[in-house]
Amino acid sequence: ENVLKTTYSGMFVDEYQDCTYHQHLMLSKIMNFLPTRVLGDPMQAIFNFNGDLVNFDEHLDDFEVFPSLEIPHRWNQVGANELGYALSRIRDQLENEERIELENYLDTIEVVVAQERDLFNFRSDYCRTLNFLRREDSLLVIHPNSVNNTPRLKFSKMFKDISSIESIDDKDFYHLAKSIDNLDHTQLVIEIRDIAYTLFNKTGVNNWFNDKGFKNKKDGESKLRIIKLQGMIDSYSSPDSLKNILCEIASLPDIDCTRMELFKSLIKSIDISILKGISVLEGMREQRNNIRRVGRRVEGKHIGTTLLTKGLEFDVVVILNAHKFDCPKHLYVALTRCRRKLVVITEDMTLSPYQ
């Protein structure tokens, strides 16, 4: 997961704070031959890889240590100087395990005090704040729950223009690909409907499908769309046929794609399977490995977690239920994803993210 860059003059290793000791031993062999610069921020060591993390003082004691960066350049470069210095002060407090009194930062950080249950209450300040911020072109919403993606998927279904950032190896990618390899052609309509439930909003899918197949539609345009879909299913011959069917479903009225990354990855894995003559599951594994190697570009409006967004920057960042963070490093990563504006939604004006 570490970013390693080599040049003619040496090697740069970024995000070293998340490097395990065993990874360090491997990299140290290369360091014997290449001049190496190691970059890392101990306050952003949030990945709990197997094995102990590298200790800068112990394992890199023969490296020349440069002074820590004190100037928050990222914020200064966009004119958000005060926000940068506020986050620097919060960092010091988190390192010292002090309570963060948000009252002291109201001149630079927008704080909304709201109950968690008000998130899905359209009339609440919680919901109004999010609806107002949806006009931003570069927006990241950070959820404190990194274990379960259900709350984030529920959020993106409600705020349809804010898509969920998927984990690279989310099991749904592989389960969905495997289900395509094992399609039962005797009940193809129902199985395609079940695939659509994973990719699209359930209400929209139910407007076109029922437990027996397609719904009867009265208006002429809808009838023609169903006739077209039924014809595509009747002539189904390969995963390539399914790709066209899913794209047609995605274009139906009332259908919203709630998991765009999953949808795009599935389409690409089908293309790979056809090109190489392999299963869709094997195609999905190759597609996800490609993403892991080259990374992915995340822009626009998204909801994610600290584990999914570390290293990313957005103009505006909203932290949901900030009082639920119980690790200072995770809170620090969440707070520092913004460039220009930071909004903290919390039940408590005092944050104490220490287990």
C-alpha cells in the first residue's frame, strides 16, 4: 500500500508510517543500493497491517533526520491559512491526548451540533447542512464507521449525487462476478433482477420487475422498453449479452446506480473475460489488481472512511458524527482531507477520540 517512486538519483518511499517491519526489511535491501528518502507522518498511521509497524527512531536510526514540517503549506497555497494553523493546533492536542474543544475553532471550522438520528430527517439541521453542501463540485463526506459499508450505501441512496467510495477488495465485487459465471438460464429474468438490486436503487428496480419477471406497463414507451429488454434476455448468449442488458436497465426511468464503481468494474471485468477467454470472476480479480497497482482517481462528490480516503484531498470535507471517532489518528486523517472548508457534524462540542 506504500507509494514507492524511483528516479535516476534514488528512491522515495512515501506513507512510510504504515510500513510494517517486514516490509521495512525488504525495502532496506534496496536502500543499500539507492540513495533513499523516507517520507511519513506518524499521526496518519491508520492501517493495521499484520505485524508491527516500522519504528522511525529504532529502525531508521541511521538516517539523517530532517526537521518536521511546521508550515501547513496545503492550506496556505489556497488561501486557507487560518484553517491550516487551526488543524496544526488540533494535531498537537491529539498527539498529547487532550480533549478537542470545538468552541475554540468556530472562526475556522464550521460546526453543526446534531443528533445522529437526524441524518435522515429532511427537516433537521443535519440534513439541511448536507443538502446545502451538495452544490459543491469537490465534496467528501467521511463516515466514522470503517467496518460496515451499509451506512454509507444508505447515505448515497438518499443523497444520490454523492457516491460511495468502495474498498478495493470489497467482497461484493467477487460475489457479483461469480454469480454471473453461475447464472441459471432457466430463470434468467429473476437472476438479472437480483443483480440489478445490488447495483441500482431497489425502488427503481421494483418499478420494472416483479417476482415473475417484468411488470405490465400501460404507457407505450414503457412497453417498448420492456419488449426490448425481454428480447435481449431471450437472445442471451454470453456475459457480453449481460453487459448490454445491465446498461439498458441503467438507462430506464427511475433507475439510479447506487454503486457506480461496482457497476463500472463489473462491465470492465466482463470485457476482460471475453478478451482473454476467462471467467468473469477471473476478469474481476485482474481488474481489481490493476486498480491496486495504478490507483484510482477520485473526484467529485463522495462518501468514504478514513481508510478509503487517506491521501485524498477535496475542497470541502464534512465529517459525520465526529463524536464517534475513538482513535486520534483516524480523526486527524479525517480533519485534514479538506483544502478550503471543513464542516464537523457532532452531538458533542468536545471531542475525545481516545479508547
